[in-house]
Amino acid sequence: MVVVFTDGDDTASKVGMGDALERARIEDVMVYAIGLQSEYFNGQQRVRSRPDRGLKKLAEETGGGYFELKKTDELGPTFTRVAQELHSQYVLGFSPQALDGKVHKVETKVKKPGMTARARKSYVAAPAGTQTEK
């Protein structure tokens, strides 16, 4: 599990969002992303920056959560919520029919009204012996 905390746009990454998502799938990593909007003066005007939109996709695709905050006083409650979610998780597993090394979509549904499941949206059906040891 990875928790990402950022205050703006991606300005200097050497790895693209697609590569990060692919690696998270292969390594079976859940990403929680917390983005804090920020305001700054760029020399000419006040600018409000928002976290990179790809963070939400990365979090949702890996089964984690995405939180975008407008004020720093939202940090404490947000980290508390993340901790509560992590303490109340269930792990479900299955064996894919074919270990073909390809990305496959997967959907998790909850029958109880008002409940939602944070679950990855895809997995890599890696052939035996090719996944990284954990």
C-alpha cells in the first residue's frame, strides 16, 4: 500500500502516470492519494493549483481512495479516515482461468444498500514464477 500526499500538478516526474499504473497492477499495490489544492503568486497573479487528475485514476484503478482537500485543516480527518478504511478491509482472492500475462478487468459488487467497495478494477494474470516476490 502506498499513500501519496501532494499539493499540486506533476511538474518533474521521470515516470509517466501510465507506467506508474502498470507497475502498481503488476506489483499488486493499492494507492491512496490525498491531494491538497494550493494557492500561490506566480509573479503576476494568484494561482490556485489542483492535484494532477491522474492521481484519482491511479487510486481508483488500484482499489485505493482519492481525497482532494481545499484546506489544510482537512488533513487530520482525512488521514483518520484512511487509517479507519485500512483497518476495516477484507481481502478477497481468486485464481484466474488463464495465466496469460495480460491485464484483465475485474468488478466487485456489494449487495447491501448504501455500501461501496474499494476494489481494484483490473489485474495482471501473470504466469507462475513471473511476479515479484512480496
